[in-house]
Amino acid sequence: MKGIRLFTRLLMSLRTINANYTLSEGTILPGFTQAPRLLGMDQNWTSPGWGFILGEQDANFAAKAAANRWLTRNKNLTNPFTQNQTEELTLRANLEPFTDLKIQVDARRTINSSFQEIFRDTTGGSGVYQSLSPTRSGSYRISFLSINTAFANNGNLVSDVFEQFKTNIGILTKRFPLIDGVTEVNQRSQDVLIPAFIAAYSGNSVDGVSLSPFPRIPLPNWRVDYTGLTKLGNLKDVFQSVTINHAYNSNYSVVNYTNSLRYSEGKATDVDVRLSSRISDYNTGNNFGKLASTADSSLLIPVYVINQVMISESFAPLIGINARTKSKISLRFEYKTKRDISLNVSNAQVTEQLGKDWSFEMGFTKNNMKLPFKDQGRTITLKNDVTFLFNITLSNTQTIQRRIDDVATVTNGNINFQLRPNIRYQINQKLSIQAYAEHSTNEPLVTSSFPRSNTRIGFKLVFNLQ
């Protein structure tokens, strides 16, 4: 029966699932000549149309308005037809396999897009409208999994992950000739560098990685809390509560993208950069960019120019322990790590910003501590609470630049140590007195900076007016 209850408990561990999808869109059409009457429609109830009034975002709305003679024929119109779109997807699940074990899993994706074009009568009265300088730009952010490489040579000038990134570049250039018409691929092209970067730092095989710089599926991150240690052995006789927690968060982001001018100038009219074309479809299936001219017909040219992509990962904390004894001593220990890995596409350079943080805190509260004061020859003894706090923090941060054809270098970083003892005595509900000391040292990891040390000691009198 015990085995059946355990199996049933595992099946019922999923407590809640939340899914939120938000889509915000907007359209601005300059040169619209119709006058709105009721509900935003004109007097004939045709313009700008019920779809537009009810929130429809038609990518062809400017052309539709021109066909219906709703637009000015002024050839000097310079205000752009603009459409904006923000798409947010959030998935979250809470699991409780056991009473004392709680797990939160979440996945996220945020897409920001903007499209602009000058849409006007270029002949000045004949009704022949033309799209000029169509431009699409935006950013892309999605939850990611890079845990496979989280502890691989972090902080070392020689990195196995970066070496894998360089190996991936050569492998990926051999995948592109499989695309019809492509006979040449530049190894420093973003279409090669970004998939090689994603495969290397996610720890996945380069043979199966998508060629798109915009991953479609958000991957799960998590947080785990366990509070069951006080039920084990003699720990329940010593501790009032013990909580162990762990959290992992990772995101991949395209900081900014915009369509190449080689397409917006009309050299490849078959490329659609409007918002009706999903950005996540780029470099999938047959959706690859090529120049239309005969001389460059075999050279792959990206439709969207991406300057930088980034993977941000943190264990906050990797391991954290919060405990309180029955004698009112509180203990807290946390070990956190963080890394931000950015690929600069223009020079194929990878920058790693790494951080490790250890912190320990101990506190103790003594109730009804007698503290004598003398007032006009009389001794007044107060019996209030006094709290002792002791905090130690050690942080190690560094920035490493890695180049394909050069050695890696540490460009910034330091080791920081902080010691902060504190004593607080609560005289009454409104008045408290504190004695504190703060000592910090900062040891740089590069020769361009100098070591620093600071110490502060003081007293603080706090009076609360509320």
C-alpha cells in the first residue's frame, strides 16, 4: 500500500499550470484622407473598414487604402507607414512530488518587431503608389538551456567550449551547399557563426542544430525548494527550520536585428520583411536569403543583419541554505554563479562575463536583554531585544575576450571581499540604536587597476515616526 501511495503522489505532483500569451499590435498610416464619423467609420461605413476598427493588423493595409482611394496623392509625403508588434509567451508549472519538495518550472519568449516604409504616390497624382525603403527591426529573447557547458573551463583562458565553437564553424559551412543554388558561404557570415555559437554553448551537436538564429521553442528553467531536513534524525531537535534552494535561469537573445539594405533597395523583391512573415521562420525550410543579381546568385546574403547575440545564465543560487535553530540562531549560505556570453558578429569575437559569489550570514536575537541607563542619578534598566548580525561576502568577477585567430585575454575583473558585523538594540517600538562596521577589499585581476580597501565604523540612531 505504501508503494501505491508513493506512485499516486508522483502522478499528482503537478499542482498548477499557467499559460499566458499576449499580443500587442499597432498601425499608423499617414496621409489617410477619410473623415471618421461614428465608431471610427466614415459616413459611408466603408473606411477604414471593420477589420481595422476591431483591431486587425493587415500587413497590406496601406496598399488596400491606396486601392480604395483613401490616401493622399502628395508625392512629398515622408511620414512612414508603421506597424509594431510585441508577442509574449509565458508558461509556468508548479510541481510538488513530496510535501517538503516544491519545484517551479517556467519558459518564456518575447518578440519585439517594428516595420516601416514610405508608401506614397511617387508620380504626384496618377495614383501609382510605391513602397520605399521598407525596414524591419526588432529584438528576440527566449528561455534557453546552456547548463551542459555551465562548468566547462569557466574562467580559463583555454576553453573547450570556445574550441568547439571554432570546430562547429567548419562543419556548418558544409551544410549550406545542400541548399539549392548556394555554392559559397563565408565562414564569418552570421548564418554560420550564430548556429555554431548556439550549438557550442548549449552543449548540443552541431549536426542537428537549426540554422535559424531565432529558436522557436522556449526551454524550461526552474527553481527547487526543499524543507524536509528537520524531519531527519536528530536535526529536528536542533533546528526549527531548514530550507535548501536552487534556481537556474538561462536566456538566449538577439539584441537587435534589422533587414539588410541589399534587400530593402529592391534587389531581392521576393523577400518579404513585413510583420506577416514570422521572424522565427527565417533560415528554415526554403526561407534563405540570396541576392537576385546574376553575379551574386550563388552567394548567401542574410536578409536580417544581426550585430550581437547573447546567452545569459545564472544559478541564483546554485546552492542556498537557510536555517534557524531552536535557540534563535539564523544561518544563511548561498553560492551563486552568473555568466553572460555575447557573440559580436562583425568580428567573430566572443566575450564572457563571469561571476561567482559566496555569502555567509549568521544572526542571533536575545530577548529581554538588560541594558542600564542613568537618568538624574537613577538607574533605569531596559529589557528589550538585541540582534547580532555577521555577514561575509566573497565575489569573483572577470571578463574574457576570445578571438578565433588570437589568444584569449582577461580585460576586466576583480576579487571583492566584504565583512559586515552589526549589532542592533531595540529600545522601544519607535527607537533603535545600531553599531556597525564595514570592511571591503578589492583585488583587481588586470594591471590597469589598483587594489582598494575601505573600512567604515559607526553608530546609528533610528527613530520611526509611524
